[in-house]
Amino acid sequence: MSPQAQPVPVRIPFNKPYMTGKELWNIAQAHTNLHLAGDGEFTRRCHAWLERAPQVHKALLTHSCTAALEMAALLADIRPGDEVIMPSYTFVSTANAFVLRGAVPVFVDIRQDTLNIDEQLIEAAITPRTRAIVPVHYAGVACEMDTIMALARQRGLLVVEDAAQGVMATYKGRTLGTLGALGAYSFHETKNIISGEGGALLVNDPAYADRAEIIREKGTNRSQFFREQVDKYTWVDTGSSYLPGEVIAAFLWAQMEEAESITRRRMAAWEQYHRGLAGLEREGLLRRPIVPPECQHNAHMYYILLPSLQARTEVIRRLKQSGVNTVFHYVPLHSAPHGLKVGRCAGPMTHTENLSERLLRLPMWVGVDAAAVIEALCQAVA
Ligand SMILES: *Cc1c(COP(=O)(O)O)cnc(C)c1O
């Protein structure tokens, strides 16, 4: 074996799910309550927590953010041939949810500073077939929502926020996921507040509330029946099963109760990275994340931008040699095999292509030894 091929033990993993210690106790409670299907006591508590943001009319737990986005596409009555504007630099679910309804994802390039959709390019991407805009708040840093919302209002388009990474983050003091008509959260184990798999749909425009409940409950009016608003429970719309069971909600509730402290502790690691890497940025060896002053992020991610794809490949290799696991992120959807088939670019994807090749995500979790990562990185980029 050559020296390079020798496996180096992982000293600092890229992600490590955080447990508050109350998850299993809550799950035991759910068993004691003898309510294991969805929409029991723990789901109600999670809904109330999500509904504490004043703009949220109704929150609904789902089994993933993907499910919440699929619900949004159903609520929007997306038809084959409709167009939905989104960044190419995002997770596949942003597009798939709408592609499942026959829509064409129309990709818009990203901004160099935040890596979010470039709001200045959206208007030119609108055609008579455009139905919705899906801003994605990358790394929990908000898109330029005032501009996007004003344009959507003017052109009669629906805004669905993919706020998968945005739990506990704000834009001009307003909670991400509560700014568009609909917002989607993820509680996947790689996110900040977790339940393994999990998500939520935030219904901010009350016009969508009744149908959202129905779509989530297999197209039935079961929820209205349990509230005794109707006297029988029947099939009233197209729908599916999008709700999680109580075991998941019980787990999630333990996390929600500690959301502030989880966010604080992640922020401390983020700040440590940011201070510790200022010198390398001054030397021109990397670029640190840029957070506009109106955005309060949630330390979902700490990424760096390296000078080139080759530099990134080499840094990943060197860090791995010192036991530090780092990962790159999205392969832009417009150039992915299925994106080429079903999507369309609204213009050149210059920044998307360039930045996605240079981005590297550093280990980010509660308790991560950021100092050790910084030290390894200083050696790796030298
Ligand atoms: C994680 C993520 C999703 C998918 O979330 P799931 O809960 O795994 O379905 C969608 N969009 C973005 C931007 C994400 O980061």
C-alpha cells in the first residue's frame, strides 16, 4: 500500500447529531399516552412552537422538508408545463417537488456574496407560464426577500420559501419560512434542530390552511372531523400521507425546547471559525462567508471558498490525512442528468458553476473542536 492509501482514523467528523438527553424520555411518554400515529400531544406542542412566529397562520409537521415542498406544489395547483423559478445551487427536493407535478424548474444564477438566488435576475426569468418563485436560504442566510416578495406581488406569483436550513434564522427580524405564502423546514439529522427525518410546512397565507390539512391527511377532512366541524370524514381532495408519527414528534419536541441553546452553541463555533480564518482570507488563500447585516443566520453551516476546484480537492485530501472530514456541496441541478432533461436555465450560470466548484463545508456541530479544524486548515492551505 502506498502511504496515501492508508486509512486515517476520523478525528473530527463532518457532522455529529446532537441529542439533548430528553428524546428517549419523550418517546417513552408517547408510548405511555398510547398515541403513536400522528397529530397527538407532542405534535400539538411542536405546532405551537412553530406558530409562535406571528406571521404563521398554521404549522403542520411533515415527515421531511421534501414532503412539505410537495405539499406546497399541490397547494399551488401546479400543472404540467407550469414554470417555477429557483436557484440551480440547491438540494434536489426544491426542484423534484414541482417536477412531480409536471412543472419545469427554471434556474436562476446565484449571488456571489450569499450564494442565494440573485433577486435582480428573477424578473427576466418570468414568462406567461411562471407560477411560483422558490427562494432557498442557503446556510440559513436569508435571500433578499423584500425584493422577491415585491416582485411576486406585482406579477401575481406564489412564493414558497425553501427554509430547510433556516430554522431560528431571521431576515430584518422576521423568521425565515414565514415570509412567503408557504415555507418549508427540515429536521433531518444534518440540520440544526433534528428528528432523524422530519420537516414542517408553514402556512402563512390563511387561504391555504384548510387544503393544507386535507392534503396532509390523504385528501380527507379528518382534522375537521376531529374538531367536530364536519359530521363525517371522507375523501374531499387529492392528497397523500405527509404527517409523522408521535415518536418522531416526541423526539423533535425535546430538540425544540432547547433550540435557543443549540443555536447559541453552534453560533459560538461559527464565530470561532470566522475569527480564526480571517488571517487566511487576508492572505488571499480562501474567502469566508458573507452575511448581510439584515440577516441573522443560525450557524447551520460554515463554508469556505477556495481559489479553484484543484485547490479544493487538495485541501479535502490533506484535511482527511489529518483526520478532519470536510465535504463539498451541491452539484448544480441545471447540469445534473435529470436537471438537463426537465429543467431550463434562465441565463448564464456563471456564479453557480464557479462557486459550487470552490466551496468546502467545515465540520459544524454542537461541541466541534473548531480550533483543531482551523489549525489543520492552516496547514492544508499553506
Ligand atoms: C435538507 C434540505 C432539503 C430536504 O430536506 P429533507 O427534510 O431531507 O427532505 C431541501 N432543501 C434544502 C435546501 C435542504 O438543505
